[in-house]
Amino acid sequence: MKNFAWMIPGLALVSVIGCSDKGDDSGSPTGDGGGGDGGTGACEVEVDASFPVDGTPDAYYRTTIEFELSDPDPEGTPTVTVVDGAGATVAGTTTLNEDGDVVIFTPDAPLSAATNYTATLDWCGGTYPITFTTSSLGGPLTTDLVGKSYVIDLASADFVEPAGVADLLLGSLENSILLGVQATSPDLQMIGAISVDGGTDQDLCTETIPFPAADFSQSPYFEVGPEDTTISVAGYNIEILQLEVTGTFAADGSYFGGGTLSGELDARLLAPLVGELLGTKDPDEICGVVAGFGVSCETCSSDGQPYCLGVYVRDITANELSATIVPRSTAEIEADPTCAE
């Protein structure tokens, strides 16, 4: 069903939804347990997962490094040390998420491409090292991107939030999400489209979506926003608050990777689009529906009302297609006799 396929992109940039694939790290910490617990016994906080996963061979050069803990560290903020294969220390900042159970290391500058790294968490349980290698992304472009098109690899993306919804949406999606590059100077300009059911050919009977211009001054890296953005979906105007999209093209333009998408969706603004599907246009009831999937509406940054869903997707990749995406307007579709149905 075409409108439902466009509703799914509406829940994440109106074009990208991925599923969580964070994965548990099977490595073991080293050290004596750190004494945590105020010195009264062994630390009971464990490392449940890491990002990147230990041994990752193709980590994104602009990645953050994260360690997920079973509980906040009672001894305070853990530290993370990162070194490259030559032993040089990577400068960066270590922070915690709001719940205090995810330790996040953000490098001061992008990591080097195709380079080995070791990241070590130091917390009440001792030390916990992971190793990973960055991919080749980050090298200068050797091809012209204009006219190239891409299909989003939804299954490999990491849908961080809203958690628990991605699998439901992906299970109902029969169309692929397509992107086409129209210009690269002075900014990167892309359009979005959906495929025919079960394939990657463009559905020419569905409108294409013009994306906001992306800053391409750090080519091959691009960045859209953050800015409030209105996109037309299935005949409705949907506003995504503080939309930000990033990614990096491979040097030969054969794919882009390391993509992220973040923003805020207001249930009050989504109501016209999802009302028929959910059986209600009441934003309180819409929030009640998503709560059934373990997702809570939160305070909107725009006006402080409790109707917004934060969206954050990372590790988005897209592979090149052979065909060029054709811009299609509502008028063109209505005039096309093959689209009469």
C-alpha cells in the first residue's frame, strides 16, 4: 500500500528506517574488579555491549565509541582511552547518556581511514578493551556523483530510537527507499523516491521528495541541518523538527556509509498522515498507541508539550543503482495514463 510505505519514511526523515543491531560484545574485562561499591565488595556493574562491536573490520571514521553498562558506575564517570595501531593516543571527550549507563567517547577529529584502533573502558569493574578497524571511507572523491542513485540498506542500520518500533515497520515495508544525487555544487542536492513493490526500480507513480540542501564543504562527507524541515508525504505536509542527516560517499561513489539521521516528530503534526492507519488523529491517543511498543512521547523542544518522538538512526548505508532517479510531481503523475490506478 503506497501511502503506508510513505508513512514509514515519515517516521524517520520520511525516507530512512533501520533496525537495531547493536549486538552484545562477548569479550571479557580485565583487572581485579575495581572494588566498586564504595570498597565494600566487587563491582556489580557489567559491560553489556560496545559500539563498534569488538573486532569490527569496517567501522566508520567519524564514529563515536560507546560502552553500554548494566547500571551506572557507582564510582562516577568511567574513562575511555583510544589509541591507534602505532600507539598514538586519540584526543576526545568522554560523556554519559542521560541514564548514566552508556559511556560515550567522542573524538575531537575524525579517525583515520583504514586504521586499527583499540578503545579501553576503565570503570569500577576494571578495564575493558575492544579493537576495531576503520573502513576506507573518508578518502577524496574520484568520480562525479551527479546522476547517481542509491538504495538504502535498511536492515543493516542501527535504529537507536525510538527503540522497538523499527521491526514492526520494516516487517510491513515492501518498497525500497531510493536516493538520487542532482547536484554537488555549491551544496549537495538529493531527492528521495520509493521503489515498486519487492524491487529496486523507481515507482514512477509516486511523487519524489526534494531533500534540503546538504553542506558538502567537507566532501565526501555531507551534512543536512539541523533545521526544521517540512516534507510532503502522501499529499500531507509533515514537519520534522531539527532534522539532521549525515553520511560519507565512497571515493568511487559506489555507496555511502556511516549515515546518521536525527530529529523530532510531533504527534500533533503526524496526525493527518497516520490518523487513518491508527484510527485516531488525537495526539494523546497516538502517543498511547506507540506506548504499546515501549516508546514514550517526550517533551517537544518547540513548545514543551509532551507529544514528540525523538528519532536517531546510525550506520545507514546505501548502495549504488544503475538507473537514475527521475523527479516526479503530482501533476506529472496525474497526467500519466499508466498511473491511473
